[in-house]
Amino acid sequence: MNPIDVDDVLATAAAWRAAGEQVAVATVTETWGSSPRPAGSQMAVTKSGRMAGSVSGGCIEGAVADAAMKTIDSGTPQLLDFGVSNERAWEVGLACGGKVKVFVERLS
Amino acid sequence: MTPDILAALEQAKRDKRPIVLATRLPSGEQQLLPDPSAPDDLNAAAQRALDRDESGTVKLGDTDWFLHAYNPPLRLIVVGAVHVAQALVPFAVPCGFSVIIVDPRRSFASDERFPGVEISTDWPDEAMDKFAPDSRTAVVTLTHDPKLDDPALDRALHSQAFYIGALGSRRTHAARLGRLRELGHGDDALSRIQGPVGLNIEAVTAPEIALSIMAEIVGVRRNAPLPPKAKL
């Protein structure tokens, strides 16, 4: 039996793309400290608002999804930096004290 | 990502071929590796990422490359198409393992008992020779029958399998190690066998035993500090 790869976000993204959705994929490219998801972890986002996978423990997915919408519209990839969040609740970051870089690209 | 790269990547995964997607940061140009036309240092870095099974960013010259390593699935060879084996499949598959069930007893090794799972009814030593466990393979013997378990364990000990586990009580395991010693396996080799198999969580039911086995496989794969087994 072939494994059901719950991490195979790219396959999900490709299926969405094939079904006519506009899709961006975000990938963790580098981590420092106690970030929850290793490099290579992915999240897919569609223009219509579907989401699969994760790039953190839920701390930065919202911000990444916002960035993904821009990349879907512009076609320009982005390399996002997320550091430690501080007391100010409106700042997006990682409460765990880790840091991550996330690359966002459009599936063309 | 272009449709060509996506299609080639998906094809490599279907063919179970190790492959690396290299992305130049931050511009996002991409290529698949290994590729004879790519620079040597980039191909070498890709091979290291595959060997370590770790994706990450590397700096080569002035360029940052994100190397996304895609290895074929891990494999779990289960000798003994018994009840615990049935319970093990639904834990192993989502953990990323491609499962192979080996049991020459056809009444056990049936498609009905293992829907969608690859089954071999060869004798375990022949099956092990055929499937050739490598460093991304775990082997678990569950039959309790030395005629079936021993030849599989003998072959597993001659392989690079990263995990070898054998179901059986401490007394059964001690007798088993005695027999394998007679086949020429020394203490270092025999210490590779996890027996009694699984983390000690006082498992009773088949799914609980399967959970303890799967937890131990993950622990060994991730180099977790596992407690030593009780003395034989």
C-alpha cells in the first residue's frame, strides 16, 4: 500500500490547479530555534480560500495566506521572514521563540 | 513553479526516484536535481540533502538555494500476516511507510485481510532477498514461528534495515537470539533486534501493540533516546 502522505501538499495543490483554481504554495526554507515545522513543510492556498498543510503551528498561516493572495495576483514570488512575536498581539510571529523563512510561489 | 517542473517532480515521486527541487532565493528560478548540466557543487549539495533526508537552504558562491529533498517512501516489511499486522497497517501508512506483508500461509496473507497492501506469499528469506531491505526499511517479524521469523531476521541482520523488531516474550526472544547466534550473528548484530518489540506501554490489544511498535520505529528513525529493554 502506498502511504497517504499527509505532507504531500504539493499533490493537493496540483490537483486544485488542475481543477482550475488559482494556487500558491508556501514552503518553509529555513528555520532557527524551536520552530514547529521543519524546512520543506508546505502550505497551499487558493484564490477561492482553500487551504492545505501548514508552515508553523498555526501562528503565521494567516499572514502567509495573505501574502499568497498577492503572489497569486502578481505572479511574483516572495521570501517572507517571521521572527519571534512579542507582547503586541497585532504583530505576526512565532510565540515558540523560533524564526522561519517562507518562500511563496504561484503554481503557473 | 512551472507546469513542466511540477509534472517532472510528480513523475519522479510516482517512479519512487529520489529527486531534489532546487529553488534560487529569493528570485524563485527552479530546477530539478541531479542534472548533469547543473554545477557540480549544486548536484553534490542535492545528494547530501537526499542522503540526510533533509530539506534546507544552502549558500553556494553568492547564491542561496533552497533544496527540497523528495525521497521515495520508507518501507515497512512485516513478516506474519497476523492480527497485529492488520492493526499495524493503518498506523504505518500515514507515517509515510509503504507496507509489504510477507507470509507463505495464504489463509493469513489474503487480500481480504489486507486490502490494498502489497502481499508476498514467498518464504520469508526469499521475500527478503527480493525486497532487499535498505537503510530506509524497517522489518518487523510477528509470526511467533521460528521457521518463519528466523530466516527473515537472519536476512534483516545482513541488511542495512534501520529498524528490526521481533514480537515475542523475553523468554521467546532469548531463545531466538540463541538460534540466531548459531547462524553466526554476534552480540553487536543481535543488539539491532528490538525484542520484545515495541515501546513498553503495557499494550494489550492488537492496535495497542501496533501503536507501541510504530512508536518505536519512529523513535529509532528520529534518533530518540529510547529506554533500554528489560534484561533478558
